[in-house]
Amino acid sequence: MEKTLLLRSYEINTSTMALLPFYNEYGEVQTEILESEKNERVALSPIKIINESCLFFGSSYEGRREAVRRSMGYVSLSPIMINLELGIFFFPVESPKNETCIWLSQSHVQRIDSIDSDTCSVHFKNTANLILPQSKYALEAKLFRTAQYRYILSERVNERMMRY
């Protein structure tokens, strides 16, 4: 069996579709990255990758959460802007405090289908799909909330550009 290369670091980019946590043989949380053309494995937890990517693009995870709270009035299960110019927005499937929290890229999700009352299938634009233990409606609400936040920020930028 071919051994998969484990990366030490990773910055989320426009090809990143999902961050999937898994436990290595020592019980440490690591991440499988789904990209539009390939998959990677990283020796960091999904939340660490989210934070490091926020820092790479000029802020922190906590700073991004505070921005959502000020814009939309909530922090629970907040969508996170990684980079506005590149249109990179992620949202957590469950509480980010849980090690098992999966993160999805809003721009890569094509549709969500219901499998049963508490299971759904996420279809990505590259034809990949992912089965998640969550209702279609709960996941769609998170997806739509992320799209709404993205729209709010884009409108702010457009308004500022029109002034000058």
C-alpha cells in the first residue's frame, strides 16, 4: 500500500473544498483536505488550519468571528471569511470546539440532498460528494448564512468603492 505524504502546514486556497478531521494512530487529530483536483493530508487539526489560513491572509480566527458577530449578531457556528478578494468562505458543520468538526467551502458546494432525516449528501462542483450526519435543512441553513455574510461584505466593499 502506498503511503500518503503528510504535510506539516497548509493554507486554504480557492481549490480547497473541505477540511475533514481524522485521528492518526496516536490519537492526534489531523486533517484530510479535499481539493477540486486532489486530496492532501495535513498534520494539523481543521481549526488550526482555519486559524493559520486566517493569519496568512491578515487576521485571526477570533478576529474573523468577532467580525461576523458585529455584522450579523451571532457567533455560534459562524461562517469564516478566509479571504474576501478570493471569495474564500468556510463554515463549520458542527461546533468548531469539537475536534470532529468538518469545515466546508461555501463556493464549492453545488447542492445538498437529503438521504434521511439526519443524513445528507453534499455535492461539490467538481462532482465529488460527501455524506454527512446532518439534516439537509440544517446544513443548507449554514450554507445560506455563509452566502448571506459573503454578500454583506461584498456590498460593503462595493459601497466604499462607489464613494471614492
